[in-house]
Amino acid sequence: MASSIDIKSKISLFGTENGKIEIGELSEPYGSGSKSVVSVAIALSEKSGEPDWKVHIPFENLDEVIEALQNMKK
């Protein structure tokens, strides 16, 4: 089965005219039977149809990543 993504949030990317941050759950990202991950994709423009950057975060690391991001605001 090919991986599929369920987009949960779309956020306008500050400093761009139509850039987006999309956050979703990517199922089977590394092949059949692999665990789902959180996918964060950033597109500077909607024109290309593909994100400029992507990161996959295992759900088991999500709390630590959220804490690290919150610490960046301090």
C-alpha cells in the first residue's frame, strides 16, 4: 500500500503571499506496515503543488518536539 496523508491543519506561512504550513498524519511512510508519523510540510507558494520542506516526526517523539518548539519562544 502506498503511503497516504490526512491533513489536519493548514496555516498561512508568515512573510509569504500564499505559502502554507500543512500538518497531517502520514500512514505507512516507509512501506507496508511502517508506523504512521506526523508530517509537517512547508510550501513557499501554492504554485508548485509540492512542499519545499518536509519533516516526519514519529508520534513517540511528538511531546519532546512540542516542548523544544515551545522553548524556542522563550
